[in-house]
Amino acid sequence: MDDGTGDAELADLIQEGRPGPAEPERLGRHDVLVERAGLGTSVYLVKHGRVLTLRANHGYREDVAEALLDAVVDLMAVDQGPVVRLRTLSVPGFPLDRAALLGPGETDFFARRPGLAERGLQVVPVHRSEAADGESAAEFRWAVFGRGLGLRAAHWDRAPEPRAVLVRGRRRPATVRARTVLERDAPTLLDGRDLCVRDMRGHELRLVREWDRLRGTLIEASGDPLPVDVPRLGAWAALGPLFFGADPADVVRIAPGDPEPMLEIRVADPGRGRADIEMHPETLDACLAWVRALTPENGAFLVFAGRSGGVVQMVWEDDGLWLETPEPERRRSRGRHVTLDEAERMVEILARDDRVAVDELGGLTEISLDG
């Protein structure tokens, strides 16, 4: 392996402090050293006075290792600077499709190994949805394998995890999981709030929630805004392919859907340490669960609002659970003490039929809002 540039010395340094020997092997067209010890497999390619490594703790495959080396070997002698370089990776049955190369001084693998840190490179399999060619190596490490996505570089058996950039006005953009944004954050947007998120190519989604729909625009990296209108709970199914790398033209931006039985809710439950300031959307099942879960403690209350603005609210009192509907235009509210079954029925009718049904309870008491 020695070509006069210190390759033999590097081969010796590789062995120092390791849990097992690195044995010479042939991997495709590459003469490599392979270490099989501890938790996984490490492969070293020594060339041009540098050492390129790859490591798998889970899911090691020789065909993947060979493809990773093939993808980046021509970059070993190049000074790429403090950035990550992506090259196409195509291995049958392997879902990760990019080889990400970290140059000398940019890989944690050699960081504490004198003599190797400044000459060691590392190649890692990733998906095209997780990284951008030429981005800062430090940002890549933090965003993909650090606190951003929290993935494991040495787990080759993992599934792709599309990365998104959440734009937050004057605050620094945040790296998030695209699935989390579309399955959790966007469907629960409060009234009057919007959300702006980009994929790794620069395509941008701007969304607002209008009851059970998410509406807004998809702005291509170089193109005109396209309308978006999808069910709030179907956002990932419809828009997720964009973050996996699909062409925006192939993404389902307009998706029909049956009206969702849902409500907006505000919770005040001292027993559970919950005191909402604003109304927020919840599924009917979650609303019904709160009716049963609300601590039967004086003053604990729930407020439910339907699509058309009808309100049913309830509060625990010494005498039981009081349920009412406010009628501010008449300066009054009407209600009575109810059982949990009755309370659930009122909530379900409000969610499914978009109407306040307290009159069906009978025996209502009118309370003036003027005292």
C-alpha cells in the first residue's frame, strides 16, 4: 500500500488503540483493511497519504461498503474544505442513496487519534432528503447525526428520515424531521398562525390551518407559488413525498377529504397542571378523553368550540359537573349539572353535527351574564 506518501505509517496508526486487528482484504477494486470487532465493522482505505474509513454497527453489507468507496475514492486527494460532499449511491435493496464524504478534521471518528485526525476522511450513507451537497460539515453532523434528526451514522439498516428546515421569522431556522412537522405541528396550528418549512432543495411550504384543512402554497426553489389544500391529518401522506425528493409537479397538493369530526378546546385542570391560554384543535376522540380525564376538582373546566362557533363548556363544582352553552348576544348562558355520559353526548354532537344540543338535555337553568 505504500506509495511514498506515508501510507504504510497510516496503516500502522490505524491499528493503535483499536479493539481488534484490521486485516488486509479486497473489496471490489479496493485493497482495504477491515476491522471486525466490538460492536461493528470498520473498513479503511489508505491512499494518497490519507485514510478513508466507513463504519457500520448495524446492517453492514459488503456491496454497500464497496459502493461507498467507489463513490468517493476520486475525492480522497482533493482538499474539499469544511463542507460535506454528496455522491450518488445506488445499491439494490438499500434505501440510502447518497454517499456523504467528510474531509480531514471534519469527522468525529478520528478526532481523538493523533496522526489520523488531520489525514482521516469518513464516508457515511445517507438519503438525498437528509443532506445538501456543499453544506457545512459541522451543520451536517449536528443536523443529521446530532440534535437535529438524531440519526445513527453507523446504522446502515435504518430508513430514510427526511430533513426539513423550519423558518421562524427573525429566529434562526431550525432543523426538524419533516414527518414531525406535517404530522404533529401543522395539524395543530392555532388560529391566525402560519408555518413555513423547506426541504433540502429549497422548495418551501407555507401553511395555515383552516379548521380541518391545511391551506397555503408550495413555492418551488425556482418557480411560481402553487396552491395547497389538504386534510390536516393527511398532510404527511399528501406532501411527504416532496421531502423525500419527489418532483413538486408529482406531489399531491390538492386532496379532497370528508369533514373531520373535531373541535377546538381549552383546558384548565389544576390537578394535572394544565392551564391553556388559547383554544387549540383536537380530534373528537381526544376531546372525549378529556371529558373523562378532567380532574373532578372545583374549578377545573373544559371549553369546546365547533366549526361554526357554537360553544359547549363544562366545569366541576361542589355539586357535580356543570355543563352550559354561553349566549353572549342574549347576555346569558343556559345549562345544568350532567353525567359524564351526557357531557360526552353534547361534545360528540357538537363535533359531528356542528350544533349545540343542550336543549336536548332538558331542565336547563338560565344564568345572566350580567350577574
